[in-house]
Amino acid sequence: MSPIVKRKGEKFTLPGKYLLFILTILCAGSVILTLKTNIFSGPLNAVVGWAIVPFERGISTVGSWLSNRSEELVQIRDLLEENARLKAQVDELTIENNVLQQNRYELNNLRQLYKLDAQYEGYDKVGARIIARDAGNWFHSFVIDKGADDGISMDMNVIAGSGLVGRIVDVGANWAKVTSIIADNSNVSGKMLATSDHLIVSGDLEMYGQGVIRFEQLVDSADKVVEGDKIVTSNISDKYLPNILIGYISTLEKDANNITKSGLLTPAVDFEHLEEVLVILELKQTLEE
């Protein structure tokens, strides 16, 4: 083994293996002295206690702090897991609530259709769901999920809510297209339910933005018609079955000829929220025959 030689100008360094060897000897010697002698009792013991006790206290404090932090982390983890479970429960309850609300809404619609079916019980009818509609805010033209295979044909009347929706204008095997009475090209021959005076109801999408459409050519020579009176389909209509509710007089005024009257009516059907309809499986022409 080569001796350790310190050259001039160099710093003295002790190799790690020598340092480890020296520390091992010191530790072994301390153990032997402690077991075989009482060198660390008395004043030396006090000195050692003065140096070691604070160190032990520090270690104990750090250990307690780490233990507390560990417990807090466990509690945080449990809280996060519980929070995730609660969120999942909230999501499930929200979905269930939405389904219940939708079911209640559909039940109300079906109840209205049931009442309407009973009101016009003299006609055979088939229920249908709206599956598409033309662009715009209102259901002025739409497609239903029933067609020729279900007995539906052109010009059959369509009802919903409290009255007349429109008529079938195109038919496929399992679908049919409906034009409603609020469409711009729609004209319905109507009459006043109370007086049997005849008039023409004209669709107007722009006016329906205010919830009304137009009527005209009302002959009311006795001045018996007032706001709020019901308008129904007339028996002289070539497309519509008689006595189906169209709506209610909203405004009424005399025309310039002082013979007829015109104004606005509020439809009996909400053309903004249609979902299901009833199709009357009878044609006006067939009924007349």
C-alpha cells in the first residue's frame, strides 16, 4: 500500500474509504466503552444528554408533524373520493329528474290529445309524432312519422292542443307532410260558432310572431260578434271537416265597404311547441258522399 504523500501546495484530502474505516473504529470503540465502562455516566452523561435530548425532541416533533400530515392526506383522499361519489349521485339524480320532467310533459301532451280525441270522437284518428319541420320559429310546415301504411292520405285534417293544426299535403309510405293554418299560403273557410256567420282565416307567419293570424270577409250585419268568440271550420270548406276549433277573435273592425269585417284571431293551437298530433282518418269529400 502506497503511503499518503502530501505535495507542497496541495490541500490535504482523506480518501473516503479511510474516513469510513476511521468512523467505524470510533463507533465500535464507543460501543465497547459504553458496555464495559461507565465513562458516559456522570458529567459526561450530562453533556451527552444536553446534546442528544434536543436532537431527539426535534426528531420526535418532526415525526409527529409527518404523522399528522399523513393523516390529513388520508382524510383529503377520503374527502375527494366522497366528493366524486356525491357528484356521480348528483349527475344520476339530475338525469332522473330530467326524465321525470320529460315524462310529465309528454303525459300532459297525451292528456290534451286524449281530451281532443274525445271532443271529436265521431272521427277515426291516428296519433303521430313530429320528426322534422321546415326552417323558422314556428311549426308552419312539418313531417310526421305516419304515412300511407297507416291509412293517411292527402288533405286529411290534423289536430292538436285544442283545435285545428292544418292538413296533409304530401304522403309517403311511413311519413306525411303537414301544412298548418298559420302558413302564408293557407286559407281556411271558417264560421263564428255563436252566430254561424262565415269568414276566411288566412295564415300569416309575420303576424304569428305576435301570436295571432288574420281573418276577413266576416259578414256580421247584426253586430253580434265580439272579441273572444270562437271560430270553427265551416261546413262549406272543401278541405276541412266542419266544426273544428280554429281560434278566438282577438280584434275586430269594420271594413271600408261597411259590409264586412276583418281582424285578428288567436289560434287554439300553440304552433311553437308542437310534438304530437292527431290525424283524422276521414276526408271532407268522403264525408259528404
